[in-house]
Amino acid sequence: MAYVVPKSANQMVIPVAKFHRELQPLLREELNPLFQIKEVQLINELPKTASNKIMRRSLRDEYLKNRDKQLQESGAQLRAKL
């Protein structure tokens, strides 16, 4: 998962799919194949501590919460089909 903070609010208008398509080739050149990014999320700002450090735990918790919600929804859809 990559969190991207645009430099200006105008850049938030770009569709995520288009942004991801444009970003993937750049990342392939720079990153080892083991570290390829599968998801990109645009956010307004990164959560920071009082000492201006990025709160990675907060980002991780939000990601896991969203992933669990998606898994529950897909599980409910599978059960409905049965």
C-alpha cells in the first residue's frame, strides 16, 4: 500500500486508476520487484505526531480496518450466493 499526498488540491481530481497507471512504471524502475506496490491511496495529509513524525501505526490500523471490512463484505456476498 502506498499513501500519496498531492502537492496541491487540484491534483486530487485525478482519477485513482489513471494515477495508479502512471505511477506503476515509475515504481517498477525504482523498486525491487519484491516491493512492488499493489494499491495506491490518495490522502489529504499524513497523520503526524507532535514532533512531526509520520504515524505509521495509524496508517496501518486504517488499512487493516478497511481490509477487514472488504473481506467481511465479500464473505457476505459469497454466503448470499450459496
